[in-house]
Amino acid sequence: MTKQLRAGTESAKGRLNFLYRAAAGLACLLLASAGICWVAANWDQASSVQKLAGAQLLLAVLVLAALWRARGRHARHAGGAGRGNHNFTATAHLAGLAGVAVGALLALIGQIYQTGADAWQLFLAWAILLIPWLLTQHTVFLGLLFAVVLNAALGLYLGVHDGGIWHSFGGWAGPALLAALLNAFLLAGWERFIAYFGDGWRIGPRVLATAIAAWLVVAAFTGIESRSGPIGLSVIGWAALVVMYLAYTRLRHDLAIVSLAALAAFVLLVLPLLYWVGSEAGLLLVVLVLLAAMAVGLRKLGQLLRARAVKSDPWYVSAFRLVAMGITAVLLIVFLLLTLDFDVEFLWVPGLALCFIGIAAWRWGGSDVLRELGLTAMTAGLLLSGGSFFALHEDGSGVAVYALLVLGVALYSLAGNAAFRFIAAFFVLGMVTVMTWPHGSWEDALFDAGRALGEAPLPAYLRMWWFSLGGALVLLLGRGEHTGRRWRPLGWALVFLAQITVWQTPAPQPASIAQAWQLDPSVVVIWLACAALPVAALAAVVWRKPALPMAIRIGAPLALAIAAAGWMGAPGVSLALLWLVIGFAMSHRSLMGFGVLALLAYLAHFYYLLDSSLLHKSFVLGATGAWLLASAWVLRRSQGARRDALTRADSAAGAAAGVAGDAGGAAGAAGAGAPVHGKASILWRRGGLVTGLLLVLAVANAGIYEREQILDHGRRVVLELAPVDPRSLMQGDYMRLNFDVANQVQAMLARTSDPLLQDIERRRGGLLVLRPDAQGVHQLVAIRAAQGNGPAQENGNGQEDVFLEFRLRGGQVRVVTDAWFFPEGQAAHFEQARYGEFRVDEEGAGLLTGLLDKTLQPLARR
């Protein structure tokens, strides 16, 4: 009885920890997203001074609050309280919010002053300013944010400079290899100090290893355009991946990274083989080589799994098989299409033949190559048959859907491989969904969600709900080892289909919800049903354990229900939480990780949806985030005394459970917990927070002061322009600008003298010599590589020529900026713009201060 009571108490503690950590983490993520949406909305009801002061004040409040919470945490530790993973403390959450706020502040400065700075410069400055907090707080979130922002800066730099100084080495190849090397250093540093990060799940090393593999593949892709092909770069990539393989099989045991290295090596093998293919026979040989490589890789991974007593294939091994098998199957299909003479309506004939051959090879093959050949043949046959059945269905066949279902069920039953079962379930259910879409309007649901909302929104939401409910139930059904092999692939297929479907659903504003209720109440009902899914799952989790206090068992689902009502028009958030809750209930770490990734991806997608305004998105995300944060605080405070009593009664077991929970059973968990911090370490953390804040404020205000000086003392310049319009990440709606002088400079560079052209290309920019005409519009007189005899020259007409900087970016000429940011919803107003107005200082640096109409009158923001 004592053991049962202790087990129930530990389980209750685990559920409490999950609730608090999930609520706080989700709240901070939503608040950060709300801040980004608010900056991007470019709200015109606040002045520039108010925006800049407010953003800096918010940043200071976050850092000071983190300092205050760090002081309280140190006092609790000094008093003998237990110590958990520091990544889930209030200090860590506040520092993470501050890190995101730094990027928002930099974007706000660029938005207000229309600086025209390259996006890579913003991201690079953001990464540099994060360093003091990263070095002193060493949280997983700050580490990941730094890595992601730095890699984004590298990618954007390559996009702008097209290889830069490495262009002679093959364009992107050199920079991509350099980026892989940089990530390798970051990976080594993270591994060295992983105990300080408290990264028990090894999130950081796996993300950085993914970045290394991705950059190696990018480098090899760039070699396709070279004379020698990608073989040289592939060899370099293989060498790097061999080092990664040895490191994570001998020094650090992480089979997820080993599988990633194997997958990247497989892709690097595909590229040179396809580059050398010159005939159908050569393509068939490539397929056979890839089959052998896949079999060797899976055999080696299997040996490593058996050495660690892992019975079934983990997700990363299945992912390797999925990608490798998919690539090989597609190449096999290409070979068959090139060699066989079949109409698309009859491709099911060779498709069924491939399926039969594949089943025989899989079930009775005597070698690994034959078994992998069987799985690949079944995959290719299923894809061929599915495409043929779809064509027959489009021609009016009534049995094509049933034939595809029967084929899918048969293959799913006969093939005992989890990866193939996932492909079969995902492909067949996806094709059947498309083929049975009402009124034949599935194209609108997939590619025009806004039109689908206005005409027939119910089918998309219904299918999403059924996929979600089915995925949850099937995963719960397959919890056992034997039943898991049968049902888990189907469950994962339903989960992925639900996530794909939710991306096609719009995010209406409250007025649209009211309008939908008047037009078709069933749409609102299904929205409510989607919002209720994570609430029901959470209620089932907390009510299963009577050891939880009644306030938690009632309050937690109620708090989530109120928050879910705010996400009713954007079910992607609720859906991601559903996977997170079910993953926790099943102790299924992969599903929990998928839920987090799904939430991040949906929030990024949500930003670009045009069905609701950015201000509305900011309000919804901010309000729900604040509500979850307040709810977590109230629940924790109300149960604090009870939890402390439980901790004192079972301190040893609680400490062990806490360490195990933080480590998550991951490889290398021995060093996962953060080391004990003495007084000096606490001072180091606090000093890092203050130093980082002062550095950010100094850099931001120095930039503001410099731009204000240009606005106050710069000369007025007017240039003719021709705009177009998209949307920018973090900075909001903007109008793409193309100044007429830029086209003239492009033409002048094409016919100018070689020394001047080389000097301008070496400097990656130069100076425009501009002269105002009778209307005050400046015209191009000449171009120069650098400042010569001062900022202005008399031209004989009583006026001075003006020098204005231009830059070469991606082979194009950019004058100050190529975008004008305006408040959301004012695109039609600024379409009248015909001229841009600048302020230019003595050095030629300029700022775009406004747009003018055809009569040279300012277009004020409405």
C-alpha cells in the first residue's frame, strides 16, 4: 500500500509539473508571437517615440523581472528547497521573452526609419546581442534561438550576396561549408557544456546536427551546376558525416544524430549518381545502388539498436527508412514511366504487379537488400496505382475509391514494417479524402482557404476533426507493444493528415465567426468541437489520478477551455496542444515533440494568413497567453502548500523523479541537470542579464540617434519609383520599391569603364551623383565608387549635386531601401505613390522619409 501511495503521489507530482511547465511555456510562446504580430501591424495610433520607448521599457521590465525572480530562486535554494531544471523557471521564461523582444526592437527600428538594412544584418545583430544572455543564462531556448537566428542570418546573407567572396569557389558551396563548420563548433560547444544547459532531451545537439547536415546537402546541391558535378562536395560531406557518426557512436551515444548522419549521407549519394545518369539502364542501376545503400544503413542502425537493447525501430530509424525508401521508389517510378507505354488510367496494372512482387520479396526475401527491395516496390506500386485510380475517378469511375481502399488495407495488413504502413495509410487516406471531397472543390480547400471559407468551409473542418479524433484514439489504442506495431503507423498517418488539413483552414475574425453562425451554424459547432479536443484530453489526464487536488482537476481543463475559445477560429493551436497532452499521457516523447513543432509551424503559418488582421492576431495571442500565464500562477499558488508538503514527505523519491523527468530518459542524461550554482555563479547570471540589457539599449539608441541626425540635418532628395507589394517577416506589410535611378545605374554599370566597374563591385556599392530638375525631382548625373571632393558640388545652376549611396545586392542595385513599411490595410492608399522622399547626410547615407503622389504631395499614413 505504501508503494502504491508513493507511486500515486509521484504520478500526481508529474502531472502537476507537466501542467505548470506546459502552461508557462505555451503562454510565453503566445506572448512572444503576439509581440511580433503587433510590431508587424505597424499600428498608426502610436507615435514613433511611443513605440520605441514602449518596446525598450518592455525589454527592461522583462530583464528586471528575471533579475527579481533569479533572486527569489536563489533564496529558495539557499533555504534547502529542491532544485529542478532551470529551463522551466520563471527567470528562464522571462529571459527567453527578452531574447525575442530584442529581435522585435531591431525590427521596429528598421520599420520606423525605413533603413533598408539587409535582413541578414538584422538577424546577425540579433544573434550578437543574445550572446551575453546565452553565456550567463545558458537555457535551451536561448541557445536554440541563437542558433536559429545565426543560421537565418547566414542563409539570408547568401541570398543577398550570392556567395560573396566565395563566389569563385562555386557560389554557395563555400559559404555553405563554412556555415556547416560554424554549426559544428556550436555543436561541440553545446556538447561540452550540456550539463549547464540542462538539455536532458538533447534538443540542442540534434538541432545543430540537423543544421550541419542541411548545409552539407546545400553545398552538394550547388555542385550540380559545376563542371565536375557534386561528387567533390559530396565527398567532403561524407567525410564530415563520418566524423559525426564516430563521435556519436563512441564518444556520445545518440542514435538520433547517427540516423540523421546516415540520411544525409544517403542524400549526398543520390546527387552524384543522378548527375551521371545518362540512360534508362543507368537509372535502374542507380535504383539498385540506392537499395543496397539503404539496406547497409538500416543493418548498421539495427546493430546499434540491438546493442542498446532497443527492440522496435525508433522514430529516427523509421524517418531514415521513409525518406530513403521514398526517394528510391520515386526513381523506380520514373524508370517505369520512361520504359513502359501505359496510359495513366492503366498504370494500376504495373502498380499491382509491383505490389505483388514487393510482398513476395518482403515476406520471403532472404537478404536485407531483397526485403528493402520489397518495401520499395510496394511503395512504388501503391503510388502508381493511386495515381491511376485518381485519374479513373476523375473520369467518372465509381469503384476507383473502393479499389484504392482495398489495396491500401491489404498492403497495410500484409507488410509488417512500420514505415511502409505509415506511407500506405497516409497516402491512401489522403487520396480518398481528395477523391471524396464534396462538389469536386478540393482544389479550393487545398490552395485557396479563403475561398473555401466563403463557399464550403464545413468539409475541411469536418475532415480535420475526424482526422484529429481518429489519430488520438488510434494512438491510445496502440499503446501496447504488440498493438503498437499494428495501430501506431495508422495513428501517426492520421496525425499528419490532421496537421496538413489544419493548415488549409482559415483564421477568421470574431465578426466572421458571427457571420458564419448566421449562414451555417454547423461551422461554428465544428469550431467548438475542435477547440474541445485538447480540453477533453486534458480532463481525462487530470481526472485519472485522484491524488490531484480538486482545484487542479477542475481548474486546469476550465482554464484551457477558456483559452481554446480564443483559438476557435484558428484550430492549429488547439490541435498542437492535443498531441502534446496525449503524448504526455502515453509517455510518448516523440508525440510531445511533434506537438511542439506543430505549434511553432502553425504560429508561423498563422502570421501570414490574410483572413484576419495582424492586430487581431496580436490581441488573440496576447490575451490567451496572458490568461494561461495567470492561470498557471493561480493554480501553482493555490496548491503550493500541498505540493511542498508532498515534497518534504518524499524528498528523496521526488528528487529522483525530478531528475528523471528533466532528463526524459535521453541518451547522455547523466549530465543533463544544471550544476549547483554558488554565489559567484548567481552574480554571474545577474551580471549577464544587466550587461545584455545595457548592450541592447546602447546599440538600439545609438542607431536611433544616428538616424535622427540624418532626419534633422540631411538634405532632401526626391526620386521617381515604381512599387509592388508583399509581406515581410516581423516588420509587417510593405511596398516593394524599384527606383528609376537604380535601373539607370544598372545600365551604366553595363557600359562603364572596367576600373570603375571593378572598384564598385569590390566595394559592393558606390555613390550616385544626383541633380534636381525644375520640379525638384533628382536625376542621375553620374556614378562614383567612393566619396571624392566632398559631399556636394556646384553644378553651375546655383544648386548643388548630391551624393547618395547605392549597394549591389544579388546582382541588383539598391538605393537606400527596396521597401516602404506601412500600417496594415493601407496598401491601396500607398499604391498612388510615384516618388520617394529621402534625407541624405554628408556621407551619402540616406533614409526614406515618405512617399509622394504624382503631384509631389506627401501620402500621409491614415
